[in-house]
Amino acid sequence: MMEPHRMKRASLDPADAINNRPRHTGLVYDPAIMAFRPQRVSITSAKSTMFWNAMDFDPETRRSSVSSSASMNSNPSIYSVAPTSATSMGSRRSSFTAQQKSRSTHPPAPVFKRLPAEIYDCILQQLKIVHSEQYIQSCPTCYLRDLYSLALVSRQWDKAVRIRLYERIHIVGHDSPTQLKKFKMKASVRLKLLRRTLRERRVLAQYVRELKVPNLHSEPGLIVEETINVVASIVMACPDLERLVGFHHIYNHDFDRLTHALSTRRNLKEHIWIIGDNDAITQRSYIQLPPGLMDNEQVDNFLFYHTAWSSLTTLFLHRHNHGILEHDMFIEVFQLLPALQHLCVSNFEEDDFNDTTLQYLPPLQSLRLQDLPGITDYGLTRFASAPSSQTILRLSLINLEIESLTVISKLLAYLSSLTRFTLSQTQSPEVFDGELILQPFIASLSLETLHWDILHPFGAANENLAQSILANGFPALRNIRAPSDQKGLLQMLCKPTSQIVLPSDKYSSAHRNIRAGDPEKYVRTLHAARQAAQERLEEARKTIQFQVVVEEDGVVQQTYDFNGFVGTIGSKINYVLRPDVPLSDDAVVDFKDLMDASREASGKDGCTGMWNASHPVGKKWWAHAERYRYKGVDLEKFF
């Protein structure tokens, strides 16, 4: 008989299969052995069913079989090795399949394919933080170049980076002469290239949420008009655009493509209206009084722009020069914006925005009223008691010249959810004769941040506020900013500090804001406020606040003198004299900060990409056209 290890698949005799079949007498089942036992294959003919070992079956002689009516029990055959049921056959096949899979030698997947999407987001977020640090001389071009390099690593990185590349598109500064010459264009090279990309690849256009375009108010009129048309076409290509920053077009009630394009974006979150003067309206104002200076077409067009903005949450309305936006239009606009939460109204005449308009405001979270002569103490008192004012968290009253301190007291008392309050005006609000004063006269249980700036010190507003704080009228107050705290009354109630001036103050040329006897020479600058507060600290250090005497057996061993300081030990209030906009000398952010084109074109802050070109061949790779670091103004700081 042929030895088992010398058997060939094509020469196996059936008698050898009978002699070599396993004996089932007293054998113990071993899973390790049975797991590697070859599977038996069933070959069924028209008369009988035969079970063959897979190792002895010749694949060349395999043929299709048909189930036979005869079973193994009814027609036994010499080719039958052992009776086998269908269940055992199925289990053997599944075991064999599992073993084959376990023996597969496929290489493991790369590590980046197994990472969750959150890991990619964390890495990209950290990369953004690294490029936005103040001590790093980077710019948006350097950041986008690193994102592009990551996108070339793998498909997984490309999928993660693509959203970051197009989610926030910032185009800062002017086009380089090299680009203008290369593409044979006069202006807006990068904008036109971006427009071509977004039009050809609409999937990328769906990622765009924020668009920053160069501020070109100082450019000639033809270039500005061409830029507006290009930006309008880019806006139309981005279906999910939420905000357009850095470029604020003046609307003068005439049709323009950019305004129309923005009005079609249903996901728009914020918009800034800068209302300019119109020649036709100006001519009508000479012969008639408002209302009715705007014709029906101008009214309908302006209202139509708001019909699709169901997601708009932030709205700014500012009058430029002699622009007009009538009272009824304010009310209708508020009704067309169901999601409105943050509102700023500035510089409108009393015929346009007044006490009556104030009563039609919807429930808001943030409200800023600035330079509105139509707002009076009576209107603010009525607004404070209105149900729509109870949701306000941040309130700013700029240059409204409130006359009565009682109005401010009622505002803080009625607005139970208020966390931030800003008051800035020239004259000091007073308590009229006959009004009862009980401390705390001014109080708020929820207020956390207070900006209190009364320029002229001729009044009792600062004294009443200081007494109210001493009487625990502001238990949640943590920060107070008072640039016009000439006597230091509010500084005395805050935490003691060793230094208030900044290192950059010694290079400032601002003047002091204390000029005795001449109220017209008072100025409102943070540099002057910090210098005055620091002088009060230096003056207090010249005195001895208290002494500690160490005695032993009635003999004085040591005496410690502690110099004076300004503040209250144990106070939870911080005395802050920092601006809303970094490097600004004005405490409160204003519209001029939005319109300032120099914020993205400072000659001292340019980047050519060479800050990271340490590699010998890095100059060719890292260098790019000089770009300026855009320092945008966050609209939340207006409230």
C-alpha cells in the first residue's frame, strides 16, 4: 500500500481510502487537530451519494451533480467513509472558511485610515492656533499653504482638510504686481481665480461659510465697482454663505449686484447696512418733511432684501453722511427677521429712529443704541418695562446723553438677565430734586461687566455708583472699566494691583484727561486713564498704610512698614483699562474700526513667508507675495 504522504490526487484507489479512514474506537476529540482536518466534498450521482476527501479529489474531473432520491442510509456504498449529516457539513464549511480568513496575509491599513474624524479636527485646530499666535509672524497665506500640504498626504487628509480650506476664505490686501502681469488683469486677480474654481467645482462652493474680500474704499471708483461685481458673482456661487466680512458696501437705495446677491443667501447670519445718501431723496427733502421722502420702489426694494433672511441673527444699521431710513421701514424690517438676536442702530435722525420705534423692537439678546437724538429718558423708561426687553443680556448706550440717573437705575433693575452694560456719554446723569435716594440706588443682581464712562466729572453719577457698589448692589460684578474715573472712586473699590500702565504706554503721545477748570479739554483715551490710575498708585505707595511691630518680653525687636495701595482687599472686582480692539486707544469699538482699511494694509506687519524658511531649500518653497495680517473686528464686541 502506498504511504499516505506519497499519495497523489489523481491516483488514489478507493480501497486505500477505506484502509486509511480514521478509527473511532476510543479516540479523544482534539479541537486543535479537527480544526485542520480537510473538508469532505459530496459528489452526488443519479443513484448514490459519495463523500470524498478534498485532498484526494481531482478538480479536473469535477462535474455538476443533481440530488438523488436515494440516500446513504437506503443504498450503502463502499465509497461511503462515514455517515455525515447536512448540519455537520455546514459547520465544517464555516470552520474552514474562518480558518482561511485567519490565514490571509493582507497588510494592515495605514494608521491615518483608522483615525476618527475628531482627531483630524483637533490637529487642524491646533495648526490654526499656531498660525494665529501673536508672537508668530504668520499670515493666512502661510496657513493655507500648510493645509494644502496636508491635503496631499492621503485621501483621508484631503477629505479632512478640504472643508478647512474653503470654509473660511480670507483674501487680504492688494494683488501682487506679479499676479497681475501673469494673468494680464488690472485688478481682482485672486477674486476671479476663486470665482472660476467655485463655479467649476460646486462641491467646494458648498463648504464656504465666511468670505473676506479686500477693503478697497481707497481705490478708484471703477476698480471698486468691478470688485463689487466680482464679489457678487462669488456670493452667488456659494449657496450656504453665512457672512461677508471686511468689505462693507455703502447702500444708497440704488440697485447693485452685491446687495441683490446677499439677499438670496438664505443661511446668512449677519449683515451690516451702511445707509448712504441718495440724490433723489436729498432733493425731495428740500421741499417736504419726513415721512415720505423715500418713494415706493425704494421702500419695496429695501424690504424685499430681508424676505429670505430667516436665519439672520445679527443686524447693524448705520447712517453714513445724510442717509435716510424712515421710521416705518425699521418696524417692518424687524418683523421680517424672525431669528434676530443682536441689533445695533447708529447715527439716525430723530425722525427715523425715536422713542416710538424703540417700543417695536423684538425680543433680543444684545442691543446697542448709539448717537440717536430721538431716544429720550421717557422712551428708555418705557422700554425697560416692556416684555420684549426682559431677554436682553448685553446693553450698550453710546452718546444718548441720558439726563436722569433714575432711568439707568430702572434699566438695571428691570432687565433681570443683563450681564454686560455699557454707558458712555459726555454729561453726567443726575438725580433730580425731590427724588428719594436709598442705597443701593443703582443695582443689578446679574450684571458681571460694567463699562462706565462719564467724561465730565461735574456731577454725582460716579459717587452714586461707588456708594451702590459699597452697598452690595452688584453682587455678581467682576469687571469694571471706567476711563473717566478722574477721582479714583471706582478704582478704590476694586482689587489692588501693582501696575496698570502697559509697556507700550511710554511710547504714546496721548495727553492726560485731567484739566482742572476747563471741561472742554477733557479727552477720552485709555492711555490717559492708565496714566492717571498709575499715578494714584505711585502716590499711595509713598505713604505707610500700616505697620507690623514684633515684640519680645516687651521689647520691640522688629518693625515692618507696609506701603499704601489703591483698592479694597477681598474685592472680587477687576479694574480693567483695556480696549475692545487690540492696540486701540479708544475703550469702546466704533464703526470707524470696521471701515478702517489700514487694518489689513499695515506696512509694519507684512509677511513674505520667510519666517519659517529655515531649511536650505526653504526659500523657494516658503516665500510668497507680501501679505498683511488681517485683524478683523468681532461684531460681538459692539455689544
